[in-house]
Amino acid sequence: MLDALVAEARSRWGLDLSAGLQVIVAEALVATPLEASRPALLVPASVLDVSVPGEVEPLPGRHGPDGRDPVAVLRRLYPADHVVRPIPGAATTVAQLTAADLGGPLYLPPIAPELAAAGPWGMPYISERLRRPDGCPWDREQTHESLRKHLLEETYEVYDALEAGATPGLAEELGDLLLQVILHAQLAAEAGIFDLADVQASIARKILRRHPHVFGDATAATSADVSRQWERIKADERHAASSISSGEGTEPRAKGALDGISRSLPALAASQEMQERAAAIGYDWPDMDGVLAKVAEELAELAGAPDAANRREEFGDLLFVVVNVGRKLGIETEAALRAANDKFRGRFRRVERMVVERGVGIRDLDFDTLDTLWDAAKAEEREP
């Protein structure tokens, strides 16, 4: 039966088997990878004489709100006006497709690679196309160095969008960030060093290796167990990497627990990451009292600093210990300070409005008056 379906698709609609052919059981469509830029046959299980379990789990990555609806999945993968060829029957479009149409064999002609936007290879194709001699002048000029600032900008925009949780805006910002990964992989592929497949394989292997309690025979009953196991595995990885990277005739330098923390990270985030790594291997205060006592000690040293250089050093030490307080409390220090900045920004705008209503300038008011307005702004903030 399958041979007859393929033969009809070849004779009637010009199916080119050199591009490959995806044969998908219609009842298992939601669980099956489908690349829209390749020709596909959707065939009911009864026609192929195969069995499908009653409950089919959607494919991870395509398992959103409509992930269990096969027609909705097709509408996400193909343009609305894309022609669908029932075998036999009159042609229809993806927009007109119904669940009943999936009761018989369907031939889905391939779409142009740049239109397969919801698939994993749409953006890599677009990126490669833009870099061709007849592509985009701006894209052709880009280098790893020139793209660095864009990576930071997109990362911070994702960070800001996360505050609102899962929103369409977050999806858009994540897409912008993913584009940066794809662009760097494209540049490396052109240099013959690695490509997107290497990027994907690298992170997948790392996650598998660091989760032996899920993909192996190790056990980890709590998140604390996972963290300890994670640090042990990373220590083994650092040791292996140092052995490989050391040259002949030189002593291998074992990588430390803090190696790999980017110097480009915001200082608060880097400080918290360093302290979390140190704590994970046992270098930590036994309780909060020790950390708070250290805060008091650093405050006293800052107050007694004899000159500007010492004040700067002691102030840095104080900030470092305050980050440790946040870590002990389970607070992301960077996010906490951002929230405090937002709160100050909102209250200060209220104070500015109150000053304008008085018909004076902020510089014309003494501190006590401004402090009174600040309290009024706080009170106004709490009003429903």
C-alpha cells in the first residue's frame, strides 16, 4: 500500500525522492518530528497495518497549549495557504484542513526552507542564506567580535522579559537570543571549526553526563544531592580538561572550581556564582550568624579605612559579603538589586511629580522636606 501511495505522489504531484520522504503515522503525528521543508506522507495506522497506543504524548519542544491537536500542529509548521493533497480526493489547504481529513492518506509537498520557520532548521538555513555573496551586506560583514554586544543586549532583554513570566513577548526575546547562537555557529561553520550540530551535541552530552540519576544508575533524592553530585562531576571534567590541555613536558594545571566563570558577568552575578561554587564543595559559613558578623566586621573596616584606595577595597569586601547574605537566604542578588532599582525609580518619579505640583525645583527644597515627600510617595505606592 505504501508503495502505491508513493507512486501516486510521484506521478501526480512530482514527489522527488532524492530529497527524502517522511512517512508519518497520522495518529502519532503530534509525537513525530516533521520537517516541513521535506516531502511528507501522513498515513493512518490502519493503512500501514501498525498499532498506536491510545494516549500519544506530544513531541517535547512542540508540546505547548495545542500540542495534542494534530491539525493545530500542522498549522504551526506550514503556511496557511500551503496545498495538501489527499490520496484520493480534491486538494485542500492547511487552513481548511480538518481532523476528518487525517482519516485518509495525505501528501504534504515541501515548502521553501525559509518558510519552515517553526522547524529546527529554518533559522540555520536563513542565517546561511544571509551570509552568501548575494545575501545581506550587513550579515556578511559580521564577526564573532562584532556580534558580542548584540549577544549581551539580547540576553538582558530576555532577563527583563522573564519578570513577567511566560508571555508572547518572552517567546520573541528568546528567539532573538537564539538567533545569536545560530549566527555564531554559522560563522564557525564557515571557518570549518564547528557547526550548530556540534553546539547541540555538546550541551546534550553535558546534560546527560551531569544527570546520571536520571539517565544512569546513580541516585539523588534531593536537590542538595543533585548539587553535590553536579559539583563532583564538574570537578572530574575540569581535571580531565586540564590533563588534555597541558602541553608535553609541562605539569598539568588542574582547573579550579571558579574557572569558567565569565569576567563579563555583572559583578553581583559573578560574586554570587563564585560563592555558590565554593559553598557546593564545602567552603561556606555554617550558619547565617557568621555571615552577618562578617557584614558588621566589613562595615567597621570601611568606617576605619584611612584613604580612598582602602575605602574602595573595603567597600568591595562589604558588597561581596552582602551578596553572601543573599545567597544564604536563597535570593538572586542581581534580581534583588534590579527590583530595588525599579522601586527607587518609581518612588523618585512620584517625588518629582509632587515637587512639580508645588511649583518649585528639587534643588530648592531642603532634605527634611524631600524626606517627607519620599514618605508620601511610599504611602501613595501602597494605595490600591
